[in-house]
Amino acid sequence: MFVEVKARDGHDFGDAAEAVTPAKQRKLTQLALQYMTYYHHLDRPCRFDVVSIHFEAGQPVVDVFRNAFDAAT
């Protein structure tokens, strides 16, 4: 499993999860493939989760998106 964590202090630039764009997904997928190739884990399944953190009244609000995107992206 691979996890991308994004945090935002406000919503001026959108939700934190929105920062995981298709281009970012492609880059993460390429890095995961390199990692799995290096460690000989190509026969194992993998999943990409995104953790989004934003703050409301100074308190963190955490959202977890399991299997957020397909590795074929």
C-alpha cells in the first residue's frame, strides 16, 4: 500500500485531496513501480490511498480515501 498525505490550513486553494491530480497520480504510480521492481514485489497487489487533512477551528479533520486511484492511471 502506498499513501499520499496532503494537508491544508484553509480552503483557499481547494481541498487537500484535490492536490492529488492525474499528473501526481501518474508520478506516484511510476515511483511505486520503481520501488516494487527494486524490491522484487511485482507479484504483490498494491493500493494507493490518499489522506486529506484540513483544519477547522484549529482542529485537524482527517479524511482517508482508500484505493483512491487505479494504478493504470
